[in-house]
Amino acid sequence: MGIIAKQTLRGSVFIYMGIALGFLTTGLLFPRFLSVGEIGAINLILKYAALLSIIANLGFTSVGAKLFPFFRDRNNGNNGYLKLNLLVSLFGFLICCLIFVIFQDFLIEQNQKKSPIFSQYLYYILPFTLSVTLFNILNTYNRGLYNAVAGTFLKELVQRIFILIGILLIIFNLISFQFFIPIYYLATLVPIIGLLWILNQNKELQLTPYKHKLKGQFKKELIAVSLFGILNNAGATIVTAIDTIMVNENLGESQAGVYATVALFSTVIIAPSRPLISIATTFLADAWKANDMNKIKELYAKSSINQLLFGSLIFIGIWANIDNIFNLIPKNFSIGKDVVFFLGLGALINMIMGLNSSIIAVSKLFKWQAYFIVAFTILIIFTNYLLIPQYGIIGAGIASLISITIHNLLKLIFVLVKFKMQPFTRKTVLMIVIGIVVFFIQKLIPSLIWTIDLPIRSVLITLVFTFVVYLFKISEDFNRQVDKILKFILKK
């Protein structure tokens, strides 16, 4: 777990620095200096771009995750993998352009009344689609070379610094919203430029001709992984975008802006998962190639308990401080308070299940991951369709929680039946109990003025939680990191 633990820790640091910037921009400055309609328009453009980028990539994100170990050969230009991916995605992007041209008028007609700002700027969807696609190509390639941190640093931190600059220009009345969107787009190009520079410095930016023998069983597997990757990636993107899109369709871009803003808190909770999954998936692919089932079981169990540990701490911290947090943003966002709970709990359920999606996705049964995602997509569309009209944006949060729970239970059972492994131990139960106890202990703290209450409550929750988790030795990796910190402090 050395490389995985190290890159997960570094990645988490960058993500939380980025989240701090993201909360400053999206959570504090956007609500104060942009209208809810403008916030909704930005998020809708990003959601549609994410959906189209799946078509542009044509499933090669999945090919990189599962099959890159068969291409990896630095002395041979990694057998031309990068050039092949770029050519395939160029063809996919041309398809996206055709789709956009066909449906552009329909989108404008559908949104002119309820989402006029989005209708005005929807032509930015294609440029954002291109930037998302290029970043995914380069980041997947770099992860396959055992470097998951660079993409995280550039996307989560550096890109958000440029977005912050853009909103500061609005605050000081130097630009209007009309010019903010181009600045936002330029910010998405920064990680792409950064990855190109890193790959070039590492002598890995090799656009050599494709040299892998694309024939026989390997050719069939590559095509199958790519086709099912389209389904898998499309479903995964749809489930992260569909709630915002359906809120917009039912309630308008203003409510979509509120929902997108409060959904930020669920990304805070699940943040430690992203660097872990990024690097661990590469090691899982290597383990499946070597048929090392013990390594896979180890990664599965450790990913579950470590994610549950950090996710629980963050979830408790957010929900215990929810009133304090909502004092920081305009009152018209308060309708999204309960949404935070449902989305946060859904994020926690995702984390406790560990690497189940990655285990399936890079195994010989990779097709099932696409089947699960398609079922998940249908389920989340159906639950949103039922609950949004009745409960508004809270209904969208409930729909996500229900869908995430069912989806993860099905995958848990599948991995248990097919691979004879599950991630839970008695420490899982103990960790859940510790989380519940810590939450109720913090309720004994009397309420103070929010500017005092928030830091005091947060520090006490962190100290009590860390002490108890360390005392019961819930995670070897966590205790090892705490020991290093204590050793460093005592040396001082």
C-alpha cells in the first residue's frame, strides 16, 4: 500500500485545498455575486459537456483503466497508446459536433423560458466538451504510468485558482458574466497544458505509431471494453448530472443553481475516494493481470475502512455545523439544507463499499459494470421523476440516496458471489458506532455565535474522533500516519 497510500494522501491534500478554494468561489462568492440563474447556467453547461465527452472519448477511459498494462512499455513509446486514444477521441468529438448541431435548436426552444441564461450561452457546451475530453485522455494515460497526483493537483487546485481570479474580476466590476464564462473555459485548459508539460518532462509524451498487435482475442477484448466503456462512462456521468438537469427541467435554472451549490458538500465528503480510486485502479488492473487475488482482497478491505473513516469524520463535521455553514451563504439557499444530508449520506454509502466498481471494471467480468451503471441510470431517472415534482430539490436528494444504496448493494452481492470477497470486518461496525457516538457527543456542546461555534465544534469533533479511532486501531494506515505526525511534533 506504499505508493497507493502516499499518492492517496497527497491527492487528498490537493483535493481539500481545491475544495477550500471551491467553497470560497462556488459556496460563498458565486451566491453573492452571481444570480442563481447564472450559477445554474454554468452548471448546466458543465453537465452537458460531461455527457458529450463520453461520446467523444468512445470508451477509451475504460480501455486505459483495464488494458493499459498490456500497452505499458516506456522504451517502445507505450506501443502508441496515446496516439491511438487521441485519434479515436477526435473521431468521437466530430460525432459530438454533429449531435450538438442537430439538437441545438431543440435545447434553445426547451430552455428559453425557464432557463434563459443557459439558452444564451449553451454554444459553450462544445468547447467545454473538448477540454473535458482532452483532460480525461491525458489524465488516464498519466494514471496508467502510476502518477495519479498530477491530474488531481492541476484539476482540483490550479484550475480553481483561475476560476477564483475570474470571479474576483466580477467582484471588482472589471468584467461582466458575459466574459466570466470564457475565463472559466480558459481555466479548464490549464490542467491540460500542465499534463502535457509533465508528460513531456517525463519523456512520456510519445505520439509514436500504434505498435501493439491489434488482432485475435486482444482485439475483441479491446473493442468490447471500449463499447461497454461507453455505456459505463455514460451512465456514470448521467447519474452525476441527471439530478441537476431534471431539477432544471422541473423547477428552472434558479433551483438548479441552488441544488448545484449545496451538492458541493457531498463532493467534500467523497473527496478522499478520488485519488484512492485513481491510483488503486491501476494496481487492480496489474493484480488481475497477475491473477493476484490476495492483493485484490487487501485493496478492497483497506479501501473500505479508510474511506469510511475519513468520510465519517467529514460527514459528521458538515452535518454538525450545517446551521453554521448556512449562515455563510445567502438565505435563499437555505431550502437546500436537507439536501446536504441526503447527498452526504449517499456519498458515505459509496465510500464504505470500497473499490467494488473498480474491481468489476478491470476484471474479466467488466461488462457487468456497464450493466450495473445502466440499471443505476434508469433507477435514478425514475426516482427523480417521482420525487422532484412532489418534494422539489429535496426529492432529488432523496432520489440520489435511494438509487446509490440499491446500486451499491447489488454490486456488493455481485462481487461476493463471483469473486468470493467482501470488504467488511468487525472494525467496520465499530467505525460506524464510533461515528454515531461522536456525533451525539458534539450535541452536548452548547450553541454559540456561529463565528465561534463553527471552529470550536469542528476542532472538538476532529480531536475526539481521531483519538477514539486511533485508540481502537481502526485503520493501520491511519495509525501509521498519526504516528509519523506525533513523531515529527515530539522531535520539535
